[in-house]
Amino acid sequence: MAAKAGFLAVGLRLYPAFPGAPFYEVPAGSAASYDLQQRLNGEGVQVYDIEFVTLSADFVPDSIAPILEAANAIGAKRLSVCGDDPDRSRLVSNFAELCDLAARFDMGVDLENMGWRTVATFSDALAVVEQAGRPNGGALVDTLHFSRNGGEPSDLRTAAKSRIRSVQLCDAGQPAPQSHEEMIAEARSGRLAPGEGVLTLTAILRAVPEDAAISVEVPIGPSVDPQDHIGHLFAASGHLLDLAGNVERFR
């Protein structure tokens, strides 16, 4: 469906974002991994990133080595994580160690800010990445979390270009959520197609580095045809990127 819509790459969830969340196991060397590789090659689609790991107080980087091995087997380039550990020193250390582990599989790690997590703002995510000091570490720009938690396009222009590798596009309406529960609900079921809400997406796209990969993250709603949904996201995003002068970068 991604190929039919026009996308060049996909992101896959190989690790549960939270207890009980759906995820898909494709262990390296398994029949499932081989079948997925064949399907990707046949459709001309790559895997850009995998998700989603929470760096909590009890996180052990080595525990996800099999996930990174599986991701490497299908060609993934980046891993998305969030930070939810109140011990800043431990959080930075775990992020650095995870980056070192990912490097063994030719992958990088993007830290995503979320309003209900310890790392709530883009500036804080960027600070953790800089403190860790790993060349394959980055701060992910999810346009929902970036905008809802105080991010401004100027923050992107002043950040080191090497730290912004990945951008996830979506839009959102009004009013902005206030409680953590409302933030979570919007992130999981309230996102809009790019250009259909109030977020300053054009300004954000003009501020991110030219070589940042751009993807779209808008979960499908009930009773919506998946192919229609994906096709709509591609068309809406392409129009927005055209307005921003970035149409050639669309992934």
C-alpha cells in the first residue's frame, strides 16, 4: 500500500511502544524476515526506521540487541526512542550506550520529546543528545510533539544540522490538550493529515536541514479504508512540501 501511494520508505514497529501495544516480530534469519525483505525489494520500498523504545529508569540497552539485529536485517537506518527517566545522568548514559549498540548495526537513534514524558520538549531532547555526544544520535522532530510543547522553527535553525536526521509530519486542531491524558489521546488518535490543522508545518519544513528524512505519522481512524488513508496522506504531504519548497525530499 505504501508503494502504491507513492512512498519510498516505511517505518515499522518491532518493539511495543507501551505495555500491551501492538508490535511485529521479524527476528533476523527467520522466515518472516526473509519474506519481508523479498516484499520490500519487490515493491521498491525501504525501511527507514523502527520504533518504539522508552528509556525508563529500568532500561537496559543490551536488552534490545535482538531488535536492532532484526532491524538491520531488513535495512532499517534509525531507531526512535523517548526519554522517561528522572535521573538525568542515567538517561544520558543509557542513550549514549544505546547509540553505541546501534552503531554496531549501522543504525542511529532519534530521541523524541513527548509532553507527558520526562523529556518533554525538543530543546531538552536536543540537550540529552548533545550531552551523550554520539555521532549517530539525533533529536527527532515530530511536528505534533514539537509544536505542542513549545518548539519554534528558530529552534531548528539554531540546532546542529547533524542532530536533526528525522522529521515526522502530522497536523492538529484546536484547542491544544492541557492534561497528560489529553496529550496521549491526541498523539494516538487525534492527529490530522499535514496541512489540515493549525500547526506551522511550512515554517518547520523550511527550518529543518535539507538532508533530514521526512515521513508522515497519522494513525488511521475507524471505518477508514487503509489504502485511501495512505493515499490521502501522501497527497496532502506532497502538497505541503511543494509549498515549502521541499517536494524532492519527500519520503
